[in-house]
Amino acid sequence: MNPKITRFLADRQPATPCLVLDVDQVEHRYRAITDVLPLTRVYYAVKANPAAPILNRLVSLGSSFDAASWEEIRLCLDAGASPDHISFGNTVKKASAIEAAYAAGVRMFVFDSGEELEKIARHAPGSKVYCRLIVANEGAEWPLSRKFGTSVSHARDLMLRARDMGLDPYGLSFHVGSQQTSTEAYEAAIAQVAMLFTDLSAAGLDLRMVNMGGGFPIRYREDVPEIDQFADTIHRALRQHFGNNLPETIVEPGRFIVAEAGVVSTEVVLVSKRGNDKGPRWVYLDIGRFGGLAETEGESIRYALRTGHDGDETGPVAIAGPTCDGADIMYEKAPYALPLSLRAGDRIEVLGTGAYVTTYCSTRFNGFAPLEEHYL
Ligand SMILES: *Cc1c(COP(=O)(O)O)cnc(C)c1O
């Protein structure tokens, strides 16, 4: 565990549940991805964690930002980001949000439908637009597929329409799904994008940009490919499919930049046998699916846990949150074992929780307050 966070937790004993996040580690991860993808612009996916200390640090490092809403754009501007370093990257935007973004100087918008394109043409005339393609999400532990993106042939029509509407048909995007553990997913998507570049070029429209989205994984309980392996695959695919005519490229990492920097500290509320000697013990924490650990839905993201009893003999457990909702179970099928000496009142640290936790927290379900946040 990160020594700075360990020291903070030991010295301060902050009330639980809380997130403690080391902003230096965010910087380290930003540098790691820009080092291996030196020609690619990084647009941090703000939704992963929009906390001001993170945005401020990334602005100071020269990052750009992928924002999902006008509210997120506002946060980036407040952190000092220039509007031409912000992409409005949600394919579903209110007209009022497009208008506000345009008024603030944002000139880059995504779409995946004719209806959205019309909205952008009306409320953000002349802006750069890029179309999101639907690509395979196999290998992703948190897939995003069906809800976003369109087919290659539809995208082709839409890009030509974008030109006719007076917009700047800038490029194409995809997202291979979050916590993507297969490097090949990027390769297949780049091949698809390149074909459409060629096809549109033949139709007299030269696109300039490929937005490869996010998805880069972090280590939770299992090893994942390192970021340089993703970069190698991406470089190889770009060279193979675009030759010397390389487009501008963008990535939008969220999880990769912030997840490992954060630890959620929780208190064990109850350890019980549930009147069944054969079943696992149930460990109830003061945070669960509704307190921010929403990505445990379907047991998709399996966080690593640390306890003060690590090293003691362990036994199998089911792990649940503190609310009165039956869905508030984090792990019942995934094999988790915790020390037999674990008791109510002990603390458990949930690692890799810097992304998709604070903002996934319900506000007052069962009366529980949202988790506190500490940025070091
Ligand atoms: C969520 C999202 C991202 C970030 O994905 P990660 O898997 O966290 O890297 C990037 N781009 C878009 C469009 C997204 O919706």
C-alpha cells in the first residue's frame, strides 16, 4: 500500500468510510501514459474522479479533458483548463449544455446519431465533431458497448452530413470498454477506424483525428498488461493501418490515471455466521454498492482488500454493504477470504478505489452520508 496513505490513515484515523488519494501518484500515472504515447494527447476522463486537486494537478501537467456534462466542463474551467483542451465527450447532451459549452469556448463535440449532430450544428456551429463507432468490448471487465456508438456505414453518412451542416468533421472515436485487459481490442478498433478514413477520403472527406477512448486497466487482484504493451499494440496498429499518413491521436484514460492512487478506508460493522456453519462468514462493511463501490455490481470489479490482521489464518467470506437493500452485496461468488480474527470495529482498506467511487456514491440512502474525501 502507498506509504503516504498508510501514514495518513495511521496518524489521522479519519472517520470511515473515506477515500484517501495521493495526488502525486496521479501525476506519476499521467506521466507513465504520456511517456509511452508521446504523440498522443491525453484527455483525462473527468467522470472517473472530478475532484479539484486532481484536475488542478492535471492542468499543471498540460492534460486535456474529456467531460461528460456541462457541470464537468465547468469543473475543468474552474481548475484552469483552457476550453480548447476540453472535449464534450458524451454522445447524449442537453441542448442547453451544448450551448453553455460553446459559449465557454469549447469547440469539440462527439456524436453517434443524426439527431445529436443536428443539435450540435444548431448550438455549436462550426465546431469540430467526431463520430463514435461501436466496437467490440470483449476483454473488458466493465463493458460499455450497446449504449454508445454507431456502425461504420452510418458513421460514414453522418460525417458527410456534418460537413454539409457547416461543422468541421474532425475524426472518429471508440471505447473498447473499461478495465480492458486485452491489448488486441485496440488493434481491432484501429483497423475499423482506418477503413472508414480511407473510405471517406475516397468520398472527398479527409478526417484528421482518431480518439481511442479509455479502457486501460489497473491491477486489482490480478495482473493486467502494462501500459507499454498497450502502447506497443497501438503504435503497431496505427503504422499498419495508416502507414506514414498518421492521424492526430487522442486517448481518454480515466481509471488508469486515478484508480491506483486511492484507498477507501472502511470499518467492519458485523462479522456473522448467519446460522449456517457450512456457509461463509458474512462481513458487513460501512460502505457498499450504494456508498460508492458501485462497480462491484455483477462482481465485475474485484477490489483487493487489506486488514490489520493480514498474515493470520483466513476463511471464505461473503462481503456486503451496510444498507437494508438486498442488492447491497459486493462479493458472494468471487472467492474472497479474510482473516478468522477479523472483528466488528476493525478497519479494512479497499485498494484501487481512486476511480469511479466518490461520484457513484448515493447521497443519503438509509441515512448514510457520502464518503469523505482526503487528497494528499
Ligand atoms: C468512461 C469513459 C472514458 C474513461 O474510461 P476508462 O475505462 O476509465 O479509462 C473515456 N472516454 C469515454 C467516452 C468514456 O465514456
